[in-house]
Amino acid sequence: MASLQSHLLYQMIRYWRRRHPIGEIGPDSYKGVRKTIERGVKQGRLPPGVYLEPTHAGGVPGEWIHAVGARADKVLLYLHGGGYVAGSPASHRALTAALSREARVRVLALDYRLAPEHPYPAALDDAAAAYAWLLDQGYSARSIAVGGDSAGGGLTAATLVRLRDSGVTLPAAAFMLSPWADLAGTGESVRTRAALDPMLGGDLAAFARYYVGPDGDPRHPLISPIHADMRGLPPILIQVGTREVLHDDATRLAERVRAGQGRVELEVWDDMIHVFQVFPSLLPEARRAIRRIGEFLRAELA
């Protein structure tokens, strides 16, 4: 049963979205989306005992998040969500700080390039470059994990496939929170759960067009990894809520990993909204989910 806090937050977000609608998707609407996400995700001070250091990883800006007790030789490369058009390491600091604390790893939160100024494959190029940079810094692939939420979750899957196909040694593990893995929007939940999901009230098809570009194919396996060959990937943890439009993206992606004989753990959280994990200070479910991710990463990076 969902907590009282989750019910209250659900109603608050629904009310907030009615007061601050994204509006009709047009040529410049991504600017409003960026402002909406930055308003909607608390960016305040880091929790006590968590430190931040700006950096560049293979030419890509980002920031190190390091909680007291985190091991310096274990790294999580984190790819934020935001529909490929918005979001930043700053908008996800509450989550990355909690991940560093629970997984006891340094987090490299990447500020990859955004569409529409930088459509596919810019974000994927940046993620691959950052991973290569970590290897160049002396980190063993066995000491690196990759993770992300929403668009960053889909980007995590695409990055694994890109690295494998390029012959690069893969990281030890990966996790994906509510991954956007089908930019063609063919999942049934995109339609059936739209009224249940206050976090994704915008037009996903329009966000997809921003990222794919006018001449791209949304079914390309490095854009929509539910179409990718998932053989040979590291262990993967996927978390998704039952209230969200990307529910079927997550479940179908897990099926693809299993079809490729990979090891995947799919956790479906009852009554949870899209990327509920970004609210660790508010939701007991978010804290439990992050603890679960920490357990998974500690085991795989041991």
C-alpha cells in the first residue's frame, strides 16, 4: 500500500501541473519544459556530508557527487532525465547524493548535450566519451556502474549497446529508473495511463521529435533500445511505477534483456509516479527504492 506521503505528493503535483502547464508543444516549447523541470525538482543545498566538485569528463561537463563513506575507487556514471531536452546534474542532486550515500560510490553526474540544439547522437556520444574518460583515469570497468532515469534510463541502455558494439569493456552493472526506451511511443501504457501520471503530462512524441531530428528514425536501436540486441550486457536493475505512462517501456525493455539471455531485475512499485526516486526527502518509497539500488550496486561492484 502506498504511503500517505505519496498520496499527498501525487495530489500536490497534479495541482502544480494544472497551475504550471507545459502548454502546447511548439518550436520553442522546450524552453518552457526546461524551466518547468528546474522549478519542479528541488535544487537546494546538498545534504550534510555530501560534497560537489565540477569537472569535465572527456570534454563533457559534469559534477562529482561524493558522500562521506563513499569509496573513491567505485564510480556511478549518472545520466539524468528530462526528455532529452531538459534537466541537468543540478536538477537531480537530491537523487545523486542519495545514490552516492547508499551505494557508497562516487557519482559522476553528466551534463550531456540537449536537444533540439543537439539531437541524436549528441547525448549518446557524450555518455560514451565520459565512460571512456573514466577508463582513461584508471578506473577499472569492474568498478564502474551506469544508471539514469527516464530519458537518462533509455540513454543508459543505448550507451551499453554502443559500448558493446564498439568493443569497449562494459561496466559491472547498470540500473534504469522508468526508462524511456521507445521513442515511437508504441507502449499501451502511453495511452492507458496518461491520466494517472502527473509527471509526464506533455507530448512525448514532440520530445522524441526534438531528439530524433527531422530525418531520424525513432525505432533506431540506439534511440529506442527496445529494438536493440541486448546480448552480452551486464546485470541490470529496472524500477518503474504503476501510475506512469512509461510502465510498458520498462517491462518491454526487461523482456528484451531476458531474450538476450541477460540478467535483469524488474521492480514494479505500486501506485508510484514517474521517477518517484527523485523525492527521497519526501517519500519513504523513494528511500526504499534508493536503498535497493544501493544494495544492487554494492553487490555488483564488490
